[in-house]
Amino acid sequence: MAKYNETETPAINLVSNGTDITGDVKSSGDIRIDGSLTGNLNTKGKVVIGTTGKIKGEVVCKNSEVSGIVEGKIIVNQLLILKASSKIFGDIATTRLSIEPGAIFSGNCKMSDNNNGEAGAARTKEPERPGK
């Protein structure tokens, strides 16, 4: 008889085209957005935003590949890939960044070489200004 080996793979969550979610989403697995999310997205896994995907809110994740639209801050611990069809309207905080020609990005980008694996690793504190 064959031995059944079960491998643990994190769940992949899918928000399909035509689905609209309002509210915050928190997950420990990977997530793909082909629909619309109005709210914050926080995951320990990878976030893929398809060409029909749209997020209006803050995104915090380990890795991300964006082909759709993001209106809000993106905080990525490791690699953020902006595909040619992506449109980002907000700030980016990441360790590594790849931008394909044709991608639209309007905002500030802050890169950090921190690699401690925490969700806020790319987030850095603004320097205090004298007199404030």
C-alpha cells in the first residue's frame, strides 16, 4: 500500500472578480485579490493583486505582487513586485522593490535592509524635527 504523506501548505485565500469586501482582513496564509477590498489587509504570507483587483486601505504582508490598483500604504517585509499594469497611489515601505516599465506609482518609497521577519520590519520611524 502507498504511504500517504500530508504536507502542510498554508491556505491560499481567493477574493474573485466581482466580489466586494468592506472591512479589515487578517490572515496567516497567502491571499489573492481579483475583486475589491475596502479596508486594511494584514497577512503573514504573500499578497497577489490581480489585474482586476483593487484595494483601498493599508496592506501589510511578507511578499507581494501587484498587477491591479492599490490606494493606500503598502508595507512588505521582503519583496514587492509592481507589474506593468499596476497602479499604486500611496506610500511603500519594503526591503526589496521591483518595478516593471509601465507601472504607475504615486507616493513615497522607504526601503530598509531590516530582515527580522516581523510584519512591521519595513516600517521606519520618521526623524524628529527640531522644535517639535
